[in-house]
Amino acid sequence: MSQPWLRNRNHLFALCNLRTDGRKASEIRRMRFQMGVVEQVAGSALVEMGLTAVLATVTGPTECLRRADELPDRAVLQVHFAAAPFCTADRKHVPTNDRRFLEAARLVQRALEASIFLHLYPRSLIQIHITILSEDGGRLCAAINAASCAVVHAGLAVKDIVCACAAGGVDPVLIDLNRREEIDNINMACAMLPQRGTIVLSQCEARLPSVEALDRVLETAMDGCRAVFAVMEAAIRENAALQWSSKRGKAIVALSETNVV
């Protein structure tokens, strides 16, 4: 049973045409990027989209454990998806072979394969480990953004930075849905190469009422990807400047952090 103050708060937001968390329909959640949070791997990134937090690490390129797994013309990209037991209020342990995690890992792999120049690393293995630390909607999009930042931090050659954002609903179309909005609305996750304008992934598990509605939702999701790219690019440039300063002996001990409201 909801509290009276919460009902009054939601009613006030509804009168102002705002969402339950105070955002406008075309406004993404507050984002934060930290790169290099894990030192024992080639690249790492911690991404927070609202109350959703995802940690991604990259190892490789390394030799494959078995020669039979090697590919002569490109690297093998493996994505492992997991969730911390405390990521939700239920505090349930979900095995890594869960069907939802396997599907999410496959989608992240498909999105990143469209960006990484795998042919530059033949007969090698690149592994990406993704861990959901807290979840409040947009799990897949946050995982793709975290993995993309970790790949850039690892120094792998890429065509473009993969950015992901979700959109849902019909009237109005909402951008970057939280967990409560995902339950009540149709949700479409989209990943794209923003500087090329190429969509590399689009997933929707529900049926939209018309083709026009599909176009509106997809265009809104692409606008969200461009907004995410602006924040991600600023974080990457800040981290690169910090790395360059450290090589020159003028580094200031600080975490790379970028916020957007």
C-alpha cells in the first residue's frame, strides 16, 4: 500500500506533465561514468544510469585456451553476463546460465561486434565480463554502455563508440525508462553508432500498435543514444586527459566522472 505523501507527489508530477521520477518525457536519467575502476584487467568501466549500476571489465586480446576455438581471420569475442545478489530488493542469487542473462550476453556481443575491428586481432580471445550491481530499469542499455566504455579504456580499435538507450510508450513516447515504467509501457532498447548514424541493435519484446508508433519510438530511442554519446564522449576525453597528464607527471588523483541531469 502506497504512502499518502507518495500519492500526492505522483499526483503533482502528473499535473506538471512529469514522470514519476520528476523527468520530462524526453529527458534521460542522471548518468555517471567511471573508467579504470579495476586495475587487474585491460579495461574497465562503471556506468550508472539513474539507480541502475553496471560494471564491465575487458581482458585480452589473449591466446585462446584451445586451438580449436581460434579463428584465423579475426578475434573471438565472448561476453559473460551476471548479476550481484543485492542488485534487486529480492536479493536472490541468479545463476549465470539463466536464460535472460544468456540472451542479454548475446545481444551485447552482437552490438559490440559491429564496432570492434576484430580482424586486427586474429587467433586471439577478447572477454567482456558484465556485472549488474543495482537494477532500476534499462539493464541491457546500461550493460552495452558499460561494455563500450570498457572496450575504449582497454585500447581496442573500434569504428565508433556503441551507445544504447531505450524508449517506450505510445502517447507520449518516453525515453530511458526506469523499472516501474518498463512494467507499464512497451519498451524498445536501441544501440547505435552515433557518429555513423547506424543502428546495430534494436530489441522490443512487445507488439507496437502501428508502424507509425514504431517509427516514433525508434526515433526517440536514437535521440537518447545521441544524448548518451555526449555524456560518454566527455567522460572518455576526461579520462584520456588524465592519462596524458599522468604520463607527463602532472596527474591529479581523481576519478573520471561525468554527470548529466
